[in-house]
Amino acid sequence: PATLEETLARLYGIPADSAPFAALRVAGSGCDPGNASWICADPVHLRFARQTLVLTDNHELDITNDEATQLVAALNDSFADIGEFAVASLDEWNLRLKRSPQVLTHPLAQVLGRNIEQFLPSGPDGAEWRRTINEMQMLLHTHPVNQAREAEGRPVVNSVWPWGAGSLVGRIEARYTDVFADMTLARGVALASGSRCAT
């Protein structure tokens, strides 16, 4: 089985393990990614299941605009040395990086409901990114937004999931004249290839 992200990459002839999914998603949200390096940093909820940490579907978090604004502001204040967070949608956050990472990651959809241990960032910068994730988790754990969510019995936004790092350089091969999609990544791939795109 393949994720939708992997399928999109294959359809457009992009190597799935090095596709700049974050930059493409930024383009699909209507913003110009420029030549910067981006990484998806999606808000997620980690929970214990049989003594292992698993990710739950972030679409179920039902994050409000105010909550996203506050959480992203806190992350930007504490991790400005890494880059700047941007909210493409309430459950899709992207991070504009100050330095291009050498890291192997996995799409969020590939990890949902599974033990995250084998999917954590790896490669030359993998250890640094695993430390960064832990630091972000500590910040989110004590944030007032999550304290309020916990008091209301709602799942907390207790981590972010990094994946799809890279920059959008050059044009992707045009394989389709028209693409119909409301998914930001699909729209971004279409626009980067010069296809007409509509919902």
C-alpha cells in the first residue's frame, strides 16, 4: 500500500523519499514558497497504546483558529533559530527553515495509528530533529491552550510531526493538463507542474 503523498509523487515522477512535500503544500495553499527550504510540521496528538506511542489522526483534533494562532506563536518564539512556522490550515502547519536538513522522514498518513519509534527522523540530522521534537513537546505540554483542552476533555496538541522537507526548485514535469482537487498538496503539485487547477 502507498500513501496519497507517495502516489502523487509517483504520478508526477518525483522521488517520494526526497519530494519537497512541504514546499508543494505551501504553493497549494496559495503562498509562494520561494527557494526556501520547508518542512511539514503538522500538529498531532500522541497517546500510549500497549506501552508504545502512537499518533492519532490530526483531523480529529478540531483545532480552532485561536488555538492554532497561540500555539504557533509560542513555537515561533521558542524555535526562531530553526525557522518560522506558518499555518496553511488548522491541521496543516509548515515550517520555513533557516537551514536545509539532511533528514529522512515519513508522511504523517503513513504513521497514523502505528508505533512512531521506527518512523522518527533519521539520517545525518536525524538525532538533532528528534531532540527538537522532544523540546517542542515539552513546550506544548505546558501551554495554556492544551491545559484548557485537557480540562474540557479534548485531546491535547502535544507534538508536531516533521516530514517532507525540501525546496521547490525548477518545474515539475507536466503530466496532466487539468487537476481537480481541494487537497493543498495535490494543488501544489499541479501548480508546480503548470497544470490548470480547480476544485
